[in-house]
Amino acid sequence: MSYVFPIWQQPAVPVTGSDALFPVRRIFCVGRNYAAHAREMGSDPDREPPFFFTKPADAIVADGSRVPYPPATANLHHEIELVVAIGRGGADIAAGQALGHVFGYAAGIDLTRRDLQNAAKAVGQPWDMSKGFDLSAPIGTIRPVAETGHPERAGIRLSVNGTLRQNGNIADLIWSVPETIATLSRLVTLAAGDLIYTGTPEGVGPLVPGDHVTGEIDGIGTITIAIV
């Protein structure tokens, strides 16, 4: 079979301790999954079931990259997140079986054009262009479950130019990893290669060109980028 133009390179993420790459199929993100962050964004976390938005697979940015400040925004924000890498697909997955579908975990950053998001919220429009723009999904190496287990408690932090901005714990997720996988699998059939960004703790804030950003999740890994 031939294509009318050269096919693009498969987006992929390095796997810790291996020469193999994790091929990225889709990126799902959970909105407002830490109570304190939901409140800082003006929402009531106690009354909202989990909801999801997506980013294109080629929004992936490798650890250590220089990320150009995106167009059409004057308010780019950082959001450090635990990322779940799905290794085995399925639909209608029970929460008690969900962790068996996980290949590994990574630290990621959900870059957000906050001004575009706020404008979309104000008129009830989708968030796509505030969340799913080019290079909006930095991610560190994926650490397999054999090395990490399935962490229920781990510090999650993000610093900009050495100053701590976000400092939370994944134990504070409103919807746990198994619950998130189970809920998402009732909406779509999950597949190997899917990534789930699970939400961010409080302390999100703006980035400007020249900023050096470092995120870390204890026992999982780090992600470092520079905004240029």
C-alpha cells in the first residue's frame, strides 16, 4: 500500500531501563481531579463526576525539550500530572480489574492556554484549542509497573526557575486511577498505547519565555522543559 504523502512518525515515549518505546495512540485527560485545584478554578469538586478532554498524540513533548511559547495566548499555564500508560485495552472495565490494564506511569505536564480556556468556559464552548494545541503534553520516561507497583500515595511537585509552585500528593485524587480507568472505559474502548493524564493539584500558574520547568512525582520520575 502506498500513501499520497509520507506517513508521519509514530509518537512514542521512552521506557525507563529499556531501549523500547511506548507508542502513543491517544491522550485522555481528566479535568479538575484534585479538590483544591477545582476550587482555585472556581468549581465545586464534591458535585462533579469525572469528565475528560483529549490531546492529539503528537502533542507529546520529550523530557528535556525546549518548548516554544504557543501562539494565540498571553496566559500559558503549567499543570503537573501523574500519567497512566495503558498496556492492555478493554471496554467496561471494572474498577477492581483496572490496574491490570496499566503498563506503567510517568510524570507529565498539561500545558494550558488559560485565557482561551476561560473564554471557552464563559460561552459554553469546547476546550480543544486551550488544551490540545501543538506541544501541549510534555512527559517524562514511562516507568513500568514492575518497578513502581501501583502507587496510591506519592508527592507530586512542580517548580519554575527553582521556585516551588505546585506541591501535592496523588493520594488527593478525587477519582483514583482504577476509578478513572473504569469510568473512561465505559465511554470509549481503551487500547494499548493510550495515555491518561489524571489531573493536577493546586498551584497552577503562568509561564513565560525563559522559564525552566521541573516536575517530579516520588517513585515515578521527573519531567523538565524550557519555555523559549
